[in-house]
Amino acid sequence: MNRRKHARVQKKMAVIYKVMAGDEFETVSPDIERKRNVESEDISTSGMQLICDESLDPDRIVRLDVKLGGTDELVTFAEVRWVRKDESIKKYRIGLEFLVVKEDHINSIKKITGE
């Protein structure tokens, strides 16, 4: 049974993320200050999956910069919903739920997902 509310498609995109401190959206966590360049596995209008070298704690907030294609870039915040180690690729799969997405970004994502 598919519990997803929105169409999700596999899509490799360049993503930069920063882990935020606690529940605050403006403060980057002091222990995790650096930006990380990763790649997405899939995307929908409500979230995306990242492939990462390191694990993140569920419920953490991250700031995302996602290259959607062309000049479209999604800059938003997301919550880590789940984390799974994928032994076949020796990386972590991280499921994110977008917290804030502008209407024009939703439209760009819908073009990608075919919604």
C-alpha cells in the first residue's frame, strides 16, 4: 500500500544541505556547521530522498538548496523523517519532508513529477 499523497519520481539532482540547531530555522548547528554536497534519489511536492555518506537524526531540521534543473533552484527547510543504511551502496538513504515550499517551486516540482 502506497501511503504517499503526492507523486514521487526518481530524479538525481545536486543538493546542498546544512543541519540546523534544534528547532531553530536561523541557526546552523555549531557541531555541524559545514555545508554538505549530496545527491537526491527522488522528489515529490512534499519531500525528497537524499543519498548521504553520513546519517542524520530523525526530526532534525535541514536547510536545502536543490538544483531542480535549468535556472530553477529550491531553497527551503525540511525535516528528517527517516534514515536507513543501504549496505549495497555503503551510504545512508534519508527521507525528508519539506516544511516550507513556495508555489513556484511546487510548480517546478510538478513539472518533474508529471503531476
